[in-house]
Amino acid sequence: MTENTPSLYEQLGGEAAVNAAVDIFYRKVLADYRINRFFNNTDMERQAAKQKAFLTMAFGGPNNYTGTDMRTAHAHLVEKFGLDDSHFDAVMEHLTATLKELNAPQNLIDQVAAIAESTRDDVLNR
Amino acid sequence: MSTTTITFEDRPVACQTGESVLDALLREHIDIPHGCKQGACQSCMMKSLDGAPPPEAQNGLKDVLRHQNHFLACLCYPQRDMRVGRHTSQQFNRATVIGKQPLNSETLLLTLHCHGVMDFHAGQFVHLKRADGLSRSYSIANSRRHAHRLSFHIRRLPGGRFSEWAHGELNVGDDIEVSDPQGLCYYLPDDKERNMLLIGTGSGLAPLAGIIEEALHQGHSSEIHLYHGSREVDGLYWVDEMRELAQRHAHFHYTPCISRGNAPQGIAQGRANDVALAAIPQLKDWRLYLCGHPDMVNQSKRQAFMQGARLQDIHSDAFHVASSTQE
Ligand SMILES: Cc1cc2nc3c(=O)[nH]c(=O)nc-3n(C[C@H](O)[C@H](O)[C@H](O)COP(=O)(O)OP(=O)(O)OC[C@H]3O[C@@H](n4cnc5c(N)ncnc54)[C@H](O)[C@@H]3O)c2cc1C
Ligand code: HEM
Ligand code: FES
């Protein structure tokens, strides 16, 4: 491997790819009765900004989130709204479907899925 | 992502997770002007003194203000410690009332002559301020063709301090102060081939009328659909004017709607947003303008997004009424 190997984030297309993915992903989440109650906050711009943070992280892009941050961000969802594996699986489905829709190659999709999967225990506060 | 410290005029204030800068400062009895607490009225604008504020706290601000690190305190949930200052006081321009006409039993058409040239985009709003300092946001109802003239549709709210005063006491010949134009819900002449859907309730017609006038003037070539709603027929206005406009421009379509009682011939039955979004199920590549009641705006935004519109193509002004404690 040379030092110039582009990162996963670069291979996916960087911020432009995230921007293209946000609307598609967010629409899927809002349309899914299994999980849309978690996103019923009316402030759509703020929600979209969070979705962007989520996708940037999953795409291997620049972010300052730690595992502890993931715990704090989702703790109230686990405690008050019963966030569990089934919801996590639904988000994983929408994430991969979004990338397929954007014609991302399967090997990159697998890497994104692996990053998101690695946060499961933090997100579910286990 | 835990507690951060906001420094305001050398005073440190703790900001809890999930608490906005505005709420943190108000909790410490620091007097920051504010209104809607929803990012709509822009009266809580502040300035970050140590670098860029969170991007979502700059929603709806003009580029110049963004670059100068201005932000809306009610939308600012800090991710780091911040030093903040007051937004150097708003620029106000003097204007004289040159017209006052009823549009219907509750809405007034107020026309001002501005002493300076106003550089605005059709659809933006200003703060109108009377002599004692009481100020409220109102949308400009005309196009940019009139550099000195601004008109407004002011709906009277029973017990409303500004609107009752404007209806009852403000007279032709009186002076009033007008802020610089604000907001991002305006017509963009760069994309004349995109269809536009405009939905307004009550005096939400004001900015939409300005946008339509501007779009037709600019030669917008695609479809323009306007849905204006009210509870009853009495709450509508400019029905004849809009019908006449639709007759003159084949690509402009107008549908007045009432949500209560039986709609007479030529008026649709139902809430304006329901009627509009049912009539146009596929909104991919459309531009949307939503103005008026905050519930209507929020519901329509979500629905339009689900029907294919991009978030960045949905422009809106929710007419949040200031809280009763605000001066
Ligand atoms: C971006 C934007 C654009 C806008 N554009 C327009 C426009 O084009 N046209 C328009 O008509 N409006 C518009 N508005 C709304 C406008 O700014 C004012 O909020 C509205 O006119 C009410 O102001 P007011 O001073 O008359 O009422 P306020 O005095 O602020 O009172 C608001 C309501 O609260 C009630 N109230 C007041 N005090 C009390 C109390 N002590 N206890 C209980 N209830 C109380 C009043 O009865 C009234 O119903 C816009 C708002 C925004 C944010
Ligand atoms: C797949 C792994 C996940 C990752 C990497 C992730 C990442 C994130 C990130 C980065 C934020 C923003 C935190 C902030 O800045 O405040 C966030 C917020 C949030 N997440 Fe997740 N998330 C994941 C799974 C989920 C799941 C499964 C749900 C629920 C179905 C969920 C619901 C939320 C909600 C509701 C918010 C808060 C939004 C708000 O405050 O408005 N997340 N997440
Ligand atoms: S925009 Fe912050 S209070 Fe209205």
C-alpha cells in the first residue's frame, strides 16, 4: 500500500457524497414506521444536520465523536423510548440501501456497514 | 457534548447539554432580545467572538452574517466553549406610512415609503419598530421593482400589541422604523425552469404575493402554483386579483381553499397544504415556498420532503407569534 491510497471517505466522494446521501437516507428513516418516532422533532434542518453527522462518521469522514459521545447522544433514546437492536438493524438497512441507490461499489458499502456496526454497543448503551 | 461554558461580556455561564445559548443566558437573567425561540424571527442574533459557531445555528442567515460568525442564540447548542457578544445593533431605516387599506375584516394592507433605498429580495421580512421600541416581524408583500415602497399584510390579533396598534392608531403620514431585510425565503431568479409551489395561510399570502410578482416580472417560465388557505371565505383576500393574474398568465395557477364549512363554487374545500400536496404528489425538483401558521409550515415541510422535494429547495417562514413576555 502506498501512502497515497485514498481513504474510504475520499473513495465515496467526500462531503458531496454525504450531501447526496442525506436526503435519501433521511426520507427512508422518516418513512419507516418502525423508527420514525425517534425522529419526530419538528426542526427538520437540525435533524438533517444530525443525519449528516451520522453519515460523515459512517463514511469514515472527519468527526470528533468518541464512543462515549455515542453513548450520551443515544442514552435517553434507550432509557425513555426503548431503543434496541431491531431499531439499529433498521438504520443499518437504510444506510446500505441509500448507498446502493447512489451506486456505491459493494466493497465500499461493506466498509461503511462495518464502521456503523462497530458503534452498536455504544449506541445501545451496553 | 457535555456542559460547555459560554463567556458573555467576561461573564462565564454554564450551558447544559440540550440547552440553547439563549436559554442559558436568559436563565442567568442576561437580557438578550428574543421572540419565537424557533429560528424564525432572528431577533436573538449574536456573534461568536472565537471562531465559527455550529452551522445549524446559522440557519436562515445571509452569507455576510455567516462569514462574520453571527448566529441565532435560540438555535445554538454549543459543542465547545464559546465567547459570544451582542450583535451590533440592527440597522433601522426611516419610513413614512403612505397607505392603509383593509384587505378583509382582519387584515390591513400597510404601505410605506422608505427614505433610503431598500435592497431586498421578494419574500424577505423586516422588523417594523414603533417609537417606543416595540418591534415585530412582517413580510414584504411586493417585488423588488419598488426600491422605496414596501407593503405589508398585517393581520390583527385580538390583544396583539403591535397589530392592534397598527390597525387602530398608526396613520398615513406617521413615521415608523424598518430594519434591514432578513430571511432566506425568497425568489431566486437563477432557476426559471423549475416549477414552484407556494402555500400560504392567512397573511402568509404577503411574501408569496411578492415572490409571484417578482417571478412573473423576471419571466419565470415554468409552472407557478399558489394555494391560499383560511378557515372561512371571510379570511381570504385578493381572490379576484389572483384570479385575474391567473387569467393573464397561463402558467400561474391559483387555488383559494377554506378548511371549514362548505366551499362555494371556485374555492377548494380543505386545508391549503392538504389540497396542494394531494394535487401535486411528485415534488422532485420543485421549489417550495411555505408561509404562515407554524403548524402548517412544519407539516407541509415534512410532507413535501417525503413527496420528493429536497430540503434545500423548501423555503419557509413560519409566522411564529412572539411570546407574551417579549417586549
Ligand atoms: C418571519 C416572520 C414573518 C412574519 N410576517 C408576518 C406578516 O407578514 N403578517 C402578519 O400579520 N404577521 C406576521 N408575522 C407575525 C408578527 O411578527 C407578529 O408576531 C404578530 O403580528 C403578533 O404581534 P402582536 O404584537 O400584535 O401580538 P403580541 O402582543 O405579540 O401577542 C401575540 C398573541 O399573544 C396574545 N397575548 C399577548 N399578551 C398576552 C398575555 N399577557 N397573556 C395571554 N395572551 C397574550 C395576544 O392576544 C396575541 O394573540 C411574522 C412573524 C415572523 C416570525
Ligand atoms: C448505526 C449507528 C449509529 C450512529 C453511528 C449514530 C450516530 C449519531 C450521531 C453522530 C448523532 C449526532 C449526535 C450529536 O451531535 O448530538 C446521532 C444522534 C441521534 N441518533 Fe444516532 N446513530 C446511530 C444509530 C441510531 C439509531 C439506531 C437510532 C434510532 C432509531 C438513532 C437515533 C438518533 C437520534 C434520535 C439522534 C438525535 C437527533 C437530535 O438530537 O435531534 N441513532 N446519532
Ligand atoms: S430567531 Fe431566535 S428567538 Fe426568534
